[in-house]
Amino acid sequence: MSDTVSFAAAMAANEAARDHFNSLPANLESVDSAAFEVETAKLFEALGAADHAVPSTWTEFVRLLDHMCDGGECNIDGDNAERLLIHARRILAAEGR
């Protein structure tokens, strides 16, 4: 099953923001700190939206979990852990388990 539109949009926006941020000059912070702050804010806004994306399938749930553990670096704080548990319980309930 494919991603729902809102879930897919949040994940795609996060990936685009990450790719854009990573394409910026490495010295942007020292050359133009104001621009760096704007770009950092955009990145964190997209990251937050992706963290709050609501999966409706196990495939989306795994994608969200992968997003939160990007590159093997676990970024799951207490709030994200609680949301993941709520999502898992909701998906299980939808399956009648």
C-alpha cells in the first residue's frame, strides 16, 4: 500500500529540506549567520512536521521509524516514543488485533 498523501508529503518535504540544507555552502554559518539561521529553521520545521506525520499502515510506520533513526542515529525522544506507541496501537486496532 502506498503512503497517504499527508504522510507522504511530510516525509518528502523533510527529505527535500534535508537535501537543500546539505547543499548549502559549508561555511554559510560563518559567512552569513542570518541566512544560516533561516535555513536551519526551515530544516527543523520540516523535521518537526515529519516527526508528527501520522502513519496509517505498517509500511508508513516503518518509514517514520526509519526517519527517526536516520543513519542509525536514534533521535527518538520521549515525545516521539510516545507517538510511535500510539501509532502502533492505532494500526493494530484498525487491523482488529
